[in-house]
Amino acid sequence: MNKIAVSILNCDFGELSREIEMVNSSVAEWFHLDIMDGVFVPNISFGFPVVQAVKKKAAKPLDVHLMITAADRYIRDFKEAGADWLTVHYEACPHLHRTVQNIKQEGMKAGVSLNPHTPVSVLEDIVGDVDMVLLMSVNPGFGGQAFIENTYDKTMRLKEMITRKGAHALIQVDGGVDIKNIAQLAEAGVDVFVVGSFIFRAENPVQTIRELTNKQ
Ligand code: DX5
Ligand code: ZN
């Protein structure tokens, strides 16, 4: 069974309550919330009021993906807004070990994300300390982009590293995931799939989430 984290980036924000109810009533495991600052990535998404609004109605954990610089400043704020999982970017955190410690100290699960060009080898000395590694399978900033094929190989290299180190980090893939690539990604070792536009473009999102979950 594939675990789906639904990215609300491309949902209908005018109907946010209805979109949250849709995810609640589906077999998806998590809500995935993309926070963009217009500096680390060339787009601005949403901030604390939206995270709080989702938390109020969500019946599932909130998986918050920070695409921002100076993440350390906001760790406690995201905890208070309702984040259960907090993922930061390797490329945006010069003191990544400290950032990961701070996230855990606030009582959240800690994730680290890699951009498509960043090799998994940079995680050798931190993979044992994180709860999840998020591999970006598009360049972060926008929903609806084409999946980068190198992600299969990258997932296998990460899986090998996690096993070799005796680590327990989950592998998450984010960007361009759909019904055509999900089975091969699962085969490569992905544990959690972030899916956005493929779900919100579908005529029956709840059914689509079920199909993605069951696709072997
Ligand atoms: C991209 C975001 C993704 C995005 C995924 O920067 O991190 O979570 O919303 O959306 P799709 O599934 O549309 O690629
Ligand atoms: Zn994301």
C-alpha cells in the first residue's frame, strides 16, 4: 500500500474546507503543505494562517515542507500552527544538524529535502538523525511540473545508504508523481508519495487517491 501525502498547493483555496474534507474522507495518510518564501524558490505560497486553518479541520497529520531560508527562526511557529512533520532543505540550512535537533526538540518529526541536482551522498553524516528524506523530483517552486526521471536511480542510492547505515528515515518523493510513475517509485524504495495536481485535476479525487494507493 502506497502512502499518499496530498499537496494542497494546487487545490481550490476558495473552497479550502471542502478540499480538506475530501482529503479527510480519502485513504491519503497526510496533508502536505508547501511553504515558499520567494527567496529560496521563485514563488510565494502561503503561511501560518493557512496552516492553522488546515489544522483545525484536518483529521490526518500535517507534513510541512519548508522552501525558505532562515528556517530556524520559524520552527516553533510551525509547531504552534500545527505541523507534525517539518522538512527543511539541505541547500537552505548551513547548520543542518542543529536545525534538525531543534525540530525534534519542538516535538516534531524532522525531514531533510534535496533539490534534484543535490547528490544523496551529502546526507551520509545526518541520515541517521532524520525521520525522513524528501527527494525533490521537480525543481521546487510550483505544482504541475514534469517528473525528473533520475529520481528512480537517486531513490535506490538513498535506500542503499539508509540500509547500510542502519538508519530508519522514510523516503519521500515530491513533484510530478502520478499513476504512471508511482509503481516504479515504490519499487525503487519510496515510502511516502507527495501528490498534488494529479489529484486536484481529477474528476474524482477520492477515487484517484485510492487508485494511487493501490497501484503496484
Ligand atoms: C513543489 C512542491 C510540491 C508540489 C507537488 O515545489 O513541493 O509539493 O506541490 O505538486 P505536483 O504533484 O503538482 O507536482
Ligand atoms: Zn512539497
